[in-house]
Amino acid sequence: MAHLINYGLIGCGMMGQEHLRNIALLPDTQVSAIFEPDAGMAKQALELAPQAVLVNSIDALLDVADLDCIVIVSPNFRHLEQLEAIAQKRPLPVLVEKPLFTDPDHVARIEAFQQNYPAPVWVAMEYRYMPPIAAFLKEADLATGGIKMLTIREHRFPFLEKIGDWNRFNRNTGGTFVEKCCHFFDLMRLALGSEPVRIMASGSIDVNHLDEDYAGETPDILDNGYVIVDFTSGARAVLELCMFADGARYQEEVSAVGPKGKIEALVPGPGRFWPEHLGEAPVPQLVISPRDPKGPIVRDIPVDPTLLEAGDHNGSTFYQHQGFLELVRGQRDTPEVSLEDGKISVIMGMAAQLSMREHRAVRIDEFTG
């Protein structure tokens, strides 16, 4: 029997509870300590992990003797300060939710952490691990003959309600194209095997949250936009985001085109949002469309129902945790999603939002020096 791996969890809101359900599916693991300041969320978390001790601070969490690793699932603007607190007291392996940081002025801080932290840190980019996206990434180069154009479309529901409504304001989230879209910028770099050079973007808040009021403030998070990214390889990528497209059959549609053909991944949203009167929720698909001979090849990419029950991300949280557990056990040497990956994905989102504000193309080196 393998050594029992003990997790400490920081933050147990909706996403934190998804992490709890997926850790519970892994062999020889348990969540031993939880820091969640909201009483209602803490109660729900302990129902999922009754063996865990509830603590009242990061410091107290790090005092729990048997911890092997930490998972950070707190509000976005807390991630960097909590990483720094862990570094100062007890640098364990960490899985940290995206985005890695939220303020352009914090690039130097994240780079200092990156250079000095002695344990591995895995940034939670779940979309890489969705079975249809993973199949897309595996087959894209062969299907296309080398990607020249990459398009990611997300048509989805508005931002959900969070504790204290923290996700209604850019100052807390980093902004929609950081909070929501760093996943997609990470996918662009991964699929193209290249680095971004410049970004041009247009976006707005046109439909959602305009009638909401929080202590006299109206939310400023954007709900739609387009982003074009030029890469060093000469390839280019486009992101199209709409957060008032709840009626779409597929939530994400990812396509790549090259000299040999086209490949697409079609990914439905959370099954719990699919209307019962429409029957079974859509099954993810992979579509390969060669130029010669013409004729699309359509494959269903079903996801294990147990994993669908455990969260809203098509099983990806489980597969991500499998990899992180291998890292903690010493069965792999490095995180699959590095601090550098997390940093660049955030910078791409920040560049997109700056482009929207200033109506110009923004170079990535404006953030990196």
C-alpha cells in the first residue's frame, strides 16, 4: 500500500469543493486540513472531507504536522500573498488555482517567488486535461500538418455568484480576460509550441451585471470580446468570448487549421446546466477534416460519468490531480503546468485588457521588460 498523502486546502467555495470531490477519488489520499473563513462553505467542505481539521488561518494550516502538499483555491487576489506566506513558513508542493496573480505590478513578485521557491508548484490549468481537448492537443499537428491558425470560442453562461461577490470587480479577479481566459491563452501556447509577441483585442460589458449594485458600485467585469495573438512562429490565434450565450449546445469550440487540414474539439458545458427536457447532455466530440481526401471524421469523446459528477470541467480536475499526485509522490520530476506557464497566461490576459482600454496592439514585453 502506498504512503497516504495528506492535503491542506485553502478555500472551499464551489471550485474548492470540486477539488475535494476529485481528491476523494484518488487512491491513498485524504484532505487533512482546511482553511475556509466562510462558515457556510466550511460546513459543506467538512461534509465532503469529514476527517479534515478546520483551521482559522494559513499559519495554522501550515502548523498541521502531517501535510504533504497544499492546494490553493482562494479568491484570485489572494493567490500570490498565500504562496509567499507558504514560502516563508513551510514550502511544500503546491497546486494553485489560476490565475497566478491579478495585478500587473506583481510580475516582479511572482518572478522572485519563481526563482526562490524550493518545492514544485503546479498551476491549475484544467482545460488542458478535458478529454476532448487532450485528444485535440495530441492529434493537432498530424491532422493539420502544423497549425497556422488556431481559434478558441467560448460561448457560456455569466459569472456565477461567489462569496462576498468578489468576482464582480476587476480589482479582485484581474479582469475577465485574466480570470476566465488565462486557460485559453495557456492552450494557445501549448498547441502552437510558441511564445506570444503581441495582442490586439476588443471587448466590453454589454449585457451581464449592469443592473447589479454592490455598496453603490456597478460591476466592471467584461462579458464579451475578441482577442488576436501573434506568435513568434508566425502562427496566429483568436479567442472569442461571450458570457451571455447560455443556450449554446457546446460551451467551447476549439479549431486548428494547417496545410493538411482542420481539427476541432467541441466541449459541452456543465451537465447540471443542461435542460432536462432536452434529454441527455451533449457528448464531447473531436472532428478531423482533411483536405485530401475531403470528408470530416467525427469521434465522440465521452467522459467517465463518475468524473462528470465530481465537477463542472469534463473530468479535467481529476486528471490534473492525478498528475499533481505523481509529482508529490516523486513519480515525476517537474510540474506539467509550470509557474512560467501560469505567469505568461496571466500576462496575455492583461495585455488583452490593456489593448481593449487603449485601442492599440500591445506587445508582451511591455509586461516582461
